[in-house]
Amino acid sequence: MFKSVVTAVLCLGCLGLGGCAKLAHLEELLTLKGLSDEQAAQLRQVEKQKKDFDTLLAAIHQNQLGSYQTKESFRNTFGDPVYSTRIVKDGKSREHWLYRRGVSYEEKEKIDIYFDQDDHFVAYRHIAPDAATDKKL
């Protein structure tokens, strides 16, 4: 009986010390959990960017870009561009959006989308990986 009580006390003591070790390193554990969550969110963003790029490529190949006349319709269908900027071409203000697959620096394929000053789609340029270009400017 005494042996059982001693064993039970030792087991409970070990469990209690394990809990103390977790509490002593709680901040470090939470930091690691935060990093893990951030990496998972980044991976989801990259996967979404790849999917959106493939959807945009399909629309180009099916000659359907004319169906998306505004920046809002582009963003709703193809997601946010990787990069956007205002440019002036032929004396007219345009907005340029760049789409490409995420993270792959070797990947040369990209799609440039252009909108006029009223936020309407006006042109695109598809730069294929073999450097052949579909131009619809």
C-alpha cells in the first residue's frame, strides 16, 4: 500500500513538473506557434495566387478577358495583382497591374493588365515562359 501511495505521489509530481516546464517556456512556445501560423497563412496566399494566375491564363486562352470590363470585376475574379502602378502612355493615364505565379523567380510568365483613367479594362500583355508574347495592347 505504501509503495502504491509513493508511486502515485511521484507520478503526480512528475506531471506537475512537466506543466511547470511548459509554463516556464510559454512565451517561446507561443512564438513558435505564431511562426507556424504565419507560415501556413503565407502558403495559403501563395496557393491562392497560383490558382488566380491559372484562372487568368484560362480566360486569356479562351479569349474571355473582354467579359471583365472593370478593375472590380478583375479583382473579384482573379484576385489582387502582385504589383500595380499608375503610368502615362500616349498622354493618357493608365493603371498597370502585374499578375504572375507566386514565389517562383525562375518562372518568366507574367500578365500585364491595363485600365484607363475610368478604371475600365483596355489592354493586356501576356509574356509566355518561352518569351513568345501574346500582345493585345
